[in-house]
Amino acid sequence: MRLPSLASLKWTPFFLVLLGLGAVGAAQGVASPTWLLVIPFVLLGLNLLAAIVMNAAFRAKPGLLVFHVALLGAVLLVGMGRLTYLKGWVELVKGDAFQGELTGVEKGLWHWGQLERVVFVNEGFVKEYGPNWWARRTRNSIRWMDEDGSWQQGEIGENATVTLHGYRIYTSSNHGFAPVFVWHPADQSSPIQGAIHFPSYPRYREQTNTWTIPGTDIAVVAMLLLDEPAINLVLGGVFPTVPKHQLRVTVQGETRDLVPGDRFPFASGGVLHYVELSAWMGYRIFYDWTRFWLLATFLVATLSLSWHFWRKFSMVYIKL
Amino acid sequence: MERELFFLWLALVGYVLAGTFSLIVSLLGRRTGMALLVMMVVALSLHGFSLGLRWERLGHGPFINQFEIISSNLWSLTLVYCVVYGRIPVLRPLAAVILPVLFILMGWLLVVNPFDSEYPPTYNTVWLYVHIGFGKVFMGAALVAAALGVVVLFRAIRPWFTSLPADDILDELGYRFLAISFVFDTLMIVAGAIWAQDAWGRYWNWDILEVWSLINWLLVTLALHLRPTFHISPRASAVIGILVFIVAFVNFFGVPFISRTTHQGII
């Protein structure tokens, strides 16, 4: 039995089934998701290219041709996007600036962006909560440096982002308390300011974390003791609302409960000054230059296919 | 809430009366004519009024919780069917296939808690409405294509639906409805991707709903390819058309409620 040539449309359904299986496999994590999808996409792409070159009837239908070429373009764009994208995240306390350093990042092999040029400052945020801590609107005031080097101010939140040098900045649903400290070293050198990022609130009730004072090996273990939940479970409220609290700090085996303004002198020298209870916001940063082109490609594909079907169906009248 | 439920009940009674009328008239071998359309449009208007009251009261569209999704899809599927009923009179006997599907949704609606939904802030975008609008047209076209397929398969067993055109013509019509559903399915996915990008910072995340919607899209693609390439029989086409609708049904009414991702309960 002779196999049909690669240009044969008889291959297409098999490759489509293969792509469907690949998608299920990728979603279930049964194997490398990239290869499960790349193989059927390459096969479909080769099938389509061969059909365009070999099949004159295919070329004679411009709407159908444009649709398929646009699909091919979309696949190439998705591939390019995966090679050059960046998805990162970072947490910033009110007043802190982002200057290109991410907490975590995923990126393509050929990411050539300029993240180091992205500068923005978290100027404070308000997250509204309804009853049962149902998350509502986020309003985060930020300041950023534009392409000309001048500062701009604006508000971001759900569906409202700012794009800097191609990177889109999003607020996330993660935010939490952040006690701010100033460390006064024993040798009278310059004080160092820092903050502990407690786990996301109100998602996690247990509010504890450890901070190693920069330039030392002193570990500060802090636990936030709230007299009552910072957001009323029944009525809702806003975050961050600084509640009545104490900060239980353990350093070198010694534990103290601190309130803002308290100082904690260490036996080994140096003083830890608890300044205030602030809050951090988690940001997601996304870069994918193909996004706009993908949208344009899919719109061309859909319009050309609609045109093709319109012509095809209007030419053949069904007598009912 | 009582007022909107009252009008919903009136609408459901209207749908049931219209469906019963259609079945009795079909059994008597008579044509349903414009009377059924008038009954359906009255019930549809009452249902639309009920949805509007809820929308106005809650401040957001009826597509967040299970009650709202079933109710709004019942409305949109009925609307699509009314358009087909009015525009293509020869397809009116399809009521005997389509109305039972709508009855299933009505029965389901009656056992679902109509509690008030909360509108997540990430849903506050026009792209959501575009996404949902395209999705409803896709589902409506897929329902008609599947109903045509059911008729073809029924006729292989018994000589029912004799007033409908021959199988090859129904097959061609089914293909055309699948083509419409394919265009709107594509638009639905593209609009959803734009919304997802704005809301969650990614246009595609391989979550369970996205994977199912891709499978649905591939299935429609497959159906559109098989017919001209392999010249499959109307019965084989019918089976694939029905399969497309079943997967779409699961995707619309099943997957969103088992999904644990942020993308759930929203079609």
C-alpha cells in the first residue's frame, strides 16, 4: 500500500488527532509538554506547506489559503514567543523600587529584553475585600521611569497594567504584611533598612518568617501576633489596614514582643529598630513581543475563513 | 430576587407549553407553524426580562455561578433556535430534537441554587463579554448541527422526520452550521486569550478549561476536514457533529465547575 504524499489532506486529520493527544498529554504532564506539542505542530506545518506548494486547487481558494497561512504564521509566532518570552515575579514593600531584579523568573532561551531598564516604585496599594474575604478591586499607585527618563505616576490593578520597555507589570492576588526594621550595627557604621515579607495575607493565617540582617549572619525570626483578623470575615474590609498587633522577634535565642518604635539591643552588639508594619505587593512581569502579532494573525485567519465560507456557501444554493 | 425568579418560572412554563405543543403537533403529523415561534418568543422575552432584572440587581452579567451560566445559555440557545425556526421554516421539525436538550437544561436549572454571585475584579473587562458572546453563538450553531445529525441517525432506524429534506441536504446544512460554529469558536478562544492576558498576565496557561476548548476546536476542525477529504457518509458526519456538541456541552457546563484554576465558572 502506498502512503499518500505529505501534501495530501488525508494526513491532516491524523495530525490534528495527534495534536489533540499532545495537548491532553501536555496538560496531564505525562511527558515533555514542549515536544508533545512541537511534533504535531511541525507535522501539520509541513503538511500545510506541502499542500500549498503541490495543490493548485488549494491555492485557487484565496480565503482558505490566507486562513491556513495565517495559522502557520500563528504557530511560528507562538514558537518565537516561547523562545523569547519572560514571566517573572517580585514582591515590593511600599516605597521600594524595582530595578530589574526578580524574585523568580521563567524565560525563553533567546530572551533579549531589557529588564534592567524597567524601573518602578510601589507607592502603596489598597485591596478591597467583601464578606468571607472575597477579593475585590486592587488599586496600586506606582511611579515609573518612562523611556525619556522622567518619572510618571499612575494606578494599576486588575485588567489595568502599565507597560515599560515592552514588559507588562501586573499586580497579583498575593500581598502581605511587612514589618520594616532599621539595623544599627555595633561598629556605628551606616544603618541598614530592611523588611520581612510575611506570607500572603489573608490567604495564610500563620504570619511568620525569618530575615538575615544584610552583611551579618544574624537571623531574625519574626511572628506577627494580631489581636483580631486584619480584615473582618463577616463585613470585609481593606488591606492593608494596620491592626493592633505585636511583633514577636527572636534573635540569638532571645525573644521580645515589639510594637512600632521599639528597639531591640542584641547581646552580641547592635540594635534592631522596629519602625512600622508596612505591606508588600506581589507583582507579575510579563514580556512577549508576539502578543500583538498573534492577535492580528488570528483576526486575519478568522476574517479570511469567514470570507471563504461566505463565498463557498453563497455559490452553492441548497434548495430546501 | 423573588421577582426575577417569578419571571423565570413563567418563562419555563412557557417553554414547556411550547415544547409540549410541538411534540403533540409533530405526533399528529401536522406542522407547528408560527404558533410555536410566538410561544417561544414570549417565553424567551420573559426569560430575558428575568435575566435583565438579575443583571440590574447584581450589577453584572449572568455568567458567574452555575445557575447563571445554565440560565443564560438556555436563553441564548433558545434564541438561536428561534432564529433558525423563523429563518429556515423547513427545519422547524428540529424542535423535537432541540427542545429536549433545552428541557434538560431547564430541569438542571430548577435544582441549582440561585444564590447571588460575586463578580471577581478580573472579570471587569469588555473582552469577557466579547468572549461570552462569541461562545454563545458557537454553542447555538453546534446545537443545530448536532440536531441535524440526530435526525440523520434517527432516520437510519425508523422513517421519522419525513417532512425534513433528504440526508445529503441535512448533511450539507450540518456542515454549514459547523462552519459557523468553527468561526465563532475561534473568535471565542481569541477573545478569551486577550481577556486572560489582561486579567492574569498570560494568554494561554494550559488549564483544564483551555485544554478542553482546544480539543473542542480541534474536533470541529477535524469534522470540517473529514467531510471534503474522505467524502464520509452523512451518518458518519452526523456522529462527528453530535460529538462536537457533546464536547462543547461538557466544556460549557461541566469543566468550569471542576476546574480549580482561576479560569472557572465563566462562559
